[in-house]
Amino acid sequence: MPWKRVVIIGAGGHAREIAEILRDQAREGAGPRLLGFVADDPENYPAEIGGVPFLGDWSWFDGADLRDLAVVCAVGLPQLRKRLVERATARGLKFAKAVSPLAYVSPEASLGEGVMVFPHAFASAGSLVGDHAVVNVGASVSHDTRVSRYGTLGPGVRLAGRVFVGEGCYLGVGSSVINRVSIGEWTTVGGGACVTMDLPDNVTAVGVPARVIKTKKTGWHEETTDLGGG
């Protein structure tokens, strides 16, 4: 559906970056008009953030006309983003994509709902970026690679061909994954790491080549209580 208006859920640094992307989309005639930010802690924000109105807390949606309105859940941590998406879904809200006009997305790539693609990012032929995933500045997703929902690629991440990134994975700045390697769900890869072998679910891996240094308990991401201003 061609959304005409969009609201950003969250008001931190990541949300401000998404606001710039959405405004660039609108100027190019390729996206909806940005109305402003919504977050739980309105006392912590000014009336405008970077020239974009701060609309208030989630009660703003109670009085809003939701026709042709979509949201983007714009927080950087995947576990917090998941919580906000679930909250928005429970309210019946719909989701828009934020794709920078300065990114390259192949006509043969697939982007899910709520996806955020930053300037100078690259999604190649046959790649798939799942719902509410983030492809940050200068990150590349090579041919036939799959980034599952809530996956987060930091600036400059490099994914070779036929890589699989599980749900909720967080790949730090400048990390890379060689071809045909799989990363399990809710796993974290440290900045600058090079993943040369499959990684299981719920671990943290760092180094070149990447090695597991920590195993987190299953469901750790559901226990996060801080919504980070969302």
C-alpha cells in the first residue's frame, strides 16, 4: 500500500538518521511525508528534533487518523526493535520502509516491511532483507544472501554470497562474513570480526577469524526491559 504519512517510533540517534532517510525519500517522490517522532518519555525531548516535530508518547496514536499512516520502529538494538514492533502490531499499526535514495537495491532483491537501508548500502541480486532489519551505512549484502527479520548490519559490514544471518543478529561495525556461512539467531558479531565458520544461536563472537567468547541463554533478548526511549 502506498503510505502517505509516516511516524518514527523512537527519538534517539538511530531515529534521527532514519528521519533524514525518510525526508530524502519524500523529496525524491519515493516515500511518505514524515510527521514526526513518538517515544515513551516525552519529557526527555524538545518540541522539535532536527527540524522534525516530536509528537508525544504512544497516546498520540489514540487520536490520530491512521488511514494511509505507517510507522518505522527506529531503534538500533534488535531486541528493543522487536519489542516495539510487537507493540505497534498490537495497536494495529502498519509499517513503512526507510530506504535511502543513495543506497543501491537490486531489482532482484527483496526487502521486508519496516526495513531500514542507509546511504551507500548495497543489496545485490537475489538477496533478501527481512522485516525490520537494518542495513547501515556502506554495508553490503551480496547475491543470494538472507538477512532475517530484526537482523542488524552495522556500518561497513560485508556479507559475501549465500550467507544466512539469523533473526535478531547484530553484526558490529566493519565485520564480515565469508560466502555460504550461517549465523544463528540472536547472535552478536563484534566490530571488525571476520566470520569464516558457521556460528550457533545466542553467542557472541569476535576476532579474525571470529571465535565464540560468550554463550547467552536461549531467550535472553526477551528479558530486556529498557525500551531505550522508544
